[in-house]
Amino acid sequence: MQKILVVIDMQNDFIDGALGTEEAQKIVENVVKKIERHEKGRIFATRDTHGENYLETAEGRHLPVPHCIKGTRGWELRQEIAEQLSGKGAEVIDKPTFGSEILAQRLYELAEKEETEIELVGLCTDICVVSNALLLKAKLPEVTIRVDASCCAGVTPESHEAALLTMKMCQIEVC
């Protein structure tokens, strides 16, 4: 049984940058410990990735706060997270929107070869974590998918809880 860890968007802009929150700052240490304990070579991470034209995109028109612009400090993974991921041989996937079809396809290919469990952690519970969890559940309906609530934070505590409930309702385990 392969156990895969997916670290969603643990980037500076979501922690203490343009869209940072106190709740996001509080989970950094938990995520670092989660990565430390995970098997090398079985970790994926995503980076929310936008261009200079972000405000002209559909997302930018709905959320007019430039963030995660490729090449900026805000786009980079938090330093202690990046160091752990690098040491564990993690594959980092840049994604232009909430959910990553590339991530879902990579995990689908791995799950075809070996029984698999997937655990997600990261930011933001109510946007990118829930989007990726649901995308993975749709692509891999028989795979156990779990989210560690202590390693996630939402835009608000209320929206974090709402996203966790949504995932539970869709047969994603929340621990």
C-alpha cells in the first residue's frame, strides 16, 4: 500500500502575504512535521501560479487581489516547507486554478499500479484543498482520500469548517 501526501499551496502569499491569515500561520509547524514523518518519494505539492495579467482573468475579476504571481516571493513555497519537500524528493506541480488536473492524472497513474491512500494538507481548506480533494475523489472513487484538518486552514474558521463538512459528505475522510 502506497501512502501519498499532497501538500496544497503552502505559499507565502497564503500564509503571511497578500492573502495570509493567522490561521494559516498556525498550521505551518504541523505541515512541516507531517512532511518530516512521511515516506520519501511519496509526496506531491502544488503551487498556485498566476501571471502578471491575473486581474484580467476570471479569478482575478472575482478576487481582485494579486497573489502567487510566478517568480515573486509570494508565489514561493514557505521556506521551511520547501526545505522539507526538497529533502523528501517531492514533485511540485504549478496549477493555474483551484484544482490540478495534472495532479489528479499523476495520482491516477500511480494508483493504477499499486493500492493507494492519499492524504491532503494545506491552504486554503475552502478553496484549493476542497477543489483538489473533490477532483481526486471523482478521478479515484475507490481510493481512500483523507484530509488532516489540523494541517489545513480556510479563509475564515467558518469556511474551513464548511469545507470539511462538504468533504465528509463526499466520502473524503477528515481527521
